[in-house]
Amino acid sequence: MTANRISIGFLSSAQVHGAMRRDEAQRAPLGRRVIALLKANKFDRMLAVGVCPPEGSALAIHAARLTSVDEREAIARSLRRVVDDARNRNALVSSRMELNVPNITAAQDRIDEVTLRLHSPRPVTPRGVARLRVLLADGAGPMYRYGRGDLEGRLGAALAAL
């Protein structure tokens, strides 16, 4: 699955519209693009709860980037790496946070569903992708050793929002 690339050969009209929005975002003023990068975590949290980005804003630029093929594949890779690291308990000590292995093992099927959805040619919403990014970045969340919450439930909510 790691070698899979999303083909753009059979884009739906929604995907073509999304690609056009991403193209417009790349032509946005430099200042807005920089703000979109610097405030990515804040914007992820905003999009995850359903804030609608005003057209042309830094938030809209960030939302367009979240739906890109590159971002989708990066998140899918991160989720696969989490599963692989949870399986390989004999891994060398790293600077990464310790994973909640029981939660990840229990949610492995849901993680597979999410990664397959990210690799599919169907369009995704910024809200769903933002929810996944927040989940991966939340060190106090259910994916990490001392975190709290329902990993299966949060993955299911992100999948539904995709």
C-alpha cells in the first residue's frame, strides 16, 4: 500500500473543482500562504469542528492544502507507521512519544479503513483530514500512551467526516 499513488486520470467534477481551488491557493498572496503554514495547528482545530473558511483567506488556503493528494498520502503513511510501530515493540528507543499499543491494536481495522479512504480517488473534506491531523498531533489523545479518549470513536468520526 505504501507505493500506491492516487491517480488523477479519473477525476470527478468535485475533484476537478477541488484541484482548481488548490491551484488558486498556490497563486494566493505569499503572506496568506505563510500564515496558512504558521497557523496550521490552529487552522486544523478550527476546520475539525466545522468552521467554514472565508474564500481567499489563509484558512481557505490551508483547507485546500489538506485535500491535496500529497497531504492525504502523508497522513495515510503516518497512520501506517503508527500501526507498524505498535506491532514492533522491540523498536529502538526514539524521541517520538510512546504509543498506546492496546488502543492502536484494537483500532487497527478502523485505521485500515481510514488509510484506504485516503488512498481512494474519491474527494475528501478538509474537516475529515483536519480531524485526522489533530488526532495524530494530540499527545494527550487516545493514540499516545498517557492520553485519554476513544481512538476507535475518533477515527470513526474522522472517517465519517471524510
